[in-house]
Amino acid sequence: MKNPIEKHNLFVTPSGLDALVEIVEGMDNVAQAYQVMMFTMNHCHRLVQVAIDEDEARDEELSVMRDAVAPRKNQQQLELF
């Protein structure tokens, strides 16, 4: 799955909500407010990407496990005949 939230490389990606709040609290004008929006979008992008990566890793792990189990099932079926 491709992340639907675009990352804007001209802006830092906050490491968490506390970092984002710290950035926001230091702002006092419209230009800075726009920057906060970009920081927020990057933070959202990162959160979505982490979720996508975790899902893909889980799917891959299940696939490997399934492939490891499948030959044994086939072998047991052959032994029954």
C-alpha cells in the first residue's frame, strides 16, 4: 500500500506529539502557522508509513510461516495414502 499522505522534505518531521506542540508554541505569525501545518502533515505521513510498514512486515512473516507449514501438511497427506 502506498502512503496517501505526501511528505514535504522542506520541513522537519517532528518525532512525536510533544515535539510538534513545542514547535507550535514557539510560533507567532501566519508563516509559522503554515509551517506547523507542514510539520503536522509530515508527522501524519510518518505515522501512516509506520502502520503500512508494520502491516507489510506482518504479512511477510505470515507468508513465511505459511510456506514453512505447508510442506509439512502436504507430507502428512502423502503419508496417509
